[in-house]
Amino acid sequence: MPTRLLMDAGHTITVLYANSNIAPEAEYERRLQELQKYAALQGFPVIEAPYDPAVWEREVAPIGESLKAYSPAFGKAFSIESNRENPSGANSPCADSEASASAPTTVSELLDDERREQRCRLCYRLRLEEAAAIAAQNGYDGLSTTLAVSPYQFTDVIRQELERACGRAGVQPHFEDYRPYYDEATRISRELHMYRQNYCGCRFSIREGEATRAFIKQQRKLQKAQREAMRAAEDKAAEQRKAQKRAYAEAQAKKRAILKELRAKSGM
């Protein structure tokens, strides 16, 4: 979607595929092939930067490893369902009340976004600096990024790192927040039967993606159970009201019968 918007705005674009963060290599190749097919349809060239995951492991992975221990996404602490299945707490990562109390209730808490942002910033920086350098070396006027279409990214950080990288390389930054077009981009990709990845790209995000999907599934299950419990409570309350009405009607009927009987006797 960003490429179409840029071309519609009159820009002549080239897409740089600079994704040494993507793991495993087969995933990297699959995404590249999908991009190349789309580029052929839309009519813009694609340049592939060297795939060098060793650089990403050296520059970014250490911060990811140091922060991983803080994220519930890498453990089972978020699993409310597992605690219900094991109420005694034996062998449970949430056996004590303190752990249970700290269980995340939102995706942001699950992924520990405040710390994860540090890892993503370094990843953006590595790739945007690479892109800005290639843009400068090849005489491009400016640099933009499709990262800004995803609501799952840190958009403000992307802008900061884009402007930083362009300033260092002497290239004009062109930032746009494409998130409002995310749903349309999703629709188009589905219509074109494009491969849609279910994690950002790096090896940490694989686990985070799995945890997020499990968390959302769990939350939906809990919400469904809550709705069913509310309906059951409402049905029970309605039945109780009906029973009360029946009892009242029966009592009134008995009173009327007694009065009728008394009137009949008095009239004799």
C-alpha cells in the first residue's frame, strides 16, 4: 500500500529489501519472492541488500537476549487457563499469588512493549542506516519506509530512526504514517492471494507472535465464557422471576377461590 500511495503522489520509487533480521533464511526468501511478484505487477524495481543475519545477531540480538527474560511472552505466566486446569499450583509458573497478580491482561503487557521497543529501535536503526547509505551511494533523492504501515510497529521510533539515518547519509527523509491504510493493504493482499506472515521477522518475534495468538485466543475464550455465564445468570434470574410470578398468581388464585367459597356460603 505505501508503494502505491508514493507512486500515486508522483514519486518514482525503487524498493530496497534490507531484512537481515528475518529468520529463518527460508522465510527471508519467501518474503522476497512475494515482494518481487508484487513489484512486477505494480511496475517498480526491487534491490536486494546483502542478507547478513550475523550482523543482526551481533548488533541487535544481544539486547533481545537480555530483555527476553522480562517478557511474559517467553514463558507461561500469562496462561490463566493453565492455572485453572492446575488449581493446586503444582509445577505451575504462576504458583504463587504474586505471579498470578502480575499476569498480563493486554497484548502490550504480554510483549512488555516498553523494553521490546529498545530491541526494535536497534533493528530499525541497523536496516534504515543500511538503506540510507545505499540511497546516498546510488543517487536517490529520498528515503521512505513501509514499516510505517503496520500497527504492530513502534511508529514514532521508526520516524526518529528514519530521520536519524537520513541525516547521517545526507538523504531526504520522507516519512508518512500509513497505518490508516493497513486494513486496505490487508484486503488487497488477500485478494491477490499473497503470502501473509504471522510474525514480524526476527527470531524473537516468532515466539512473540505465537504467544500473542495464544493470548488473543485465550482472551476470546474467556470472554465467551463470561458471556455464557452472564446469559446463564440472566436466564436463571428470568426463571426466578417467572417462578415468583407463578407463585404470586397461584396465591392470588387461592385467595379468590376462598373468597368465592365464602361468598357462596354466606349467600345460602
